[in-house]
Amino acid sequence: MAPSHTKAQIEALLQNPIFVDAAIKLLGQNQTQDELRFKYTKHHNDIGFSAAYGKVGTRFFEFVTGISTRTGTQKWEPKSLTNPVADRVFAKYVRNRGVAHAVDYARDIAALHWRQLGVMLEPGFQAEVLPTAAPERKVREAPAQVTVSAEIVGARGRAYKVYAFGRRIWLPKSQVTVSGGQITMPLWLARQKGLAGSALRAPTPGLDPLGSEPMDDHGYNS
């Protein structure tokens, strides 16, 4: 039976990214549960994503719904495919498809499956408006730094061997800055190596002073 709508009508709707998100959601809902779970179209029932787009289509569905298809539970915040996060998550798909953005690939998929999307033309259909902007990231404070007098006496791989205060100590190159006979490092590392009490410069104002109880260094590890 021929559909009551045309491909041109659906393509006109898909110019609005809100309807691209809606189309991907509708197509994903037409997949069977086992197809969603395994991200693979295996039932030739003419609904859902065709075999060629079973995996990428399902991944787009997870993105716009926030549902983990492996468990069937809400795991993430639903987001629009125009969200900058989508271009990072689907960078490989976008590059291989030769399009500019993830939403462009999703639009192509929706247009290919236009016969299933007539509901979007029905009166009263409302496409959900999903977040299109990435949340702001909190800026982490730089860890407190201290400087000690030390001499580099060797190096191996990613570490310096230094002589400081009568001891030879290995320090990771990625965490230290060498200037003349002085080495600057994070306070947590100086404490770990037993050098904190010999520092030449106090740590960042407002943080624990040298010689006090060790601070929590979870900011570095996070």
C-alpha cells in the first residue's frame, strides 16, 4: 500500500533539525528489542532501520533518547544531534560519510526511511526539543606548586633522577619544571617524595601551607 505522504514532504520537514531528532527516535522505536540491543537489523520487516544503517541508526537513537539499548534503561541525558557533543561522539561516522556534522548523516538516514515517518505530518504531532548546547565545564583550579633546590643526576624514560637534600629521587618529567638548580612540582608530589618541608616557595595562597596535614589530592586525579 502506497503511503499517503511523499518523500518531498518528509525532506522538507527534515530541514529543521528538531524533526531529524524526532525521525531517528521514531525509526529506533520501530526496531525490535533484539535489534536495538545488538545494534543490528536482522528482521526483514520493512520497519525500523534498514540493515545498512542498523548500527549507526541505533547509536543515533541512543543519543537522542539517552536510552542504553543494551539494558533498555535511561542512562544519559537526551541530546539533539546538533549538540557539539554529537560531532565528537560520531566523528568517525561523520568522516566516513563525508558530511559536515552528525545531524547531516542522521538527516540522510531519515530521508531514506521516509515511508515510516508520515506521523510527523499529522496534525498535533510535536517533536521534542532536545538540548543543542553542551553543558559548561567547570574550570579546575591548578594544583598548588612548590619549588625545591635539586640537581638532575640522571634520566630514564619519562622520569628524572634528582639529588635533593642528601637523597636520590625519581620524579616524573610530566609533573616537573626544571630551571637552573631548582625544580618546581605540584605540592602533592613534593609531599609524596618527602620534599614538602624543604620547599623554597609556598604553595598557592589559600591552600594548605607546607608542613600542615596533607591535602586531599583528588583534584589532580579526577
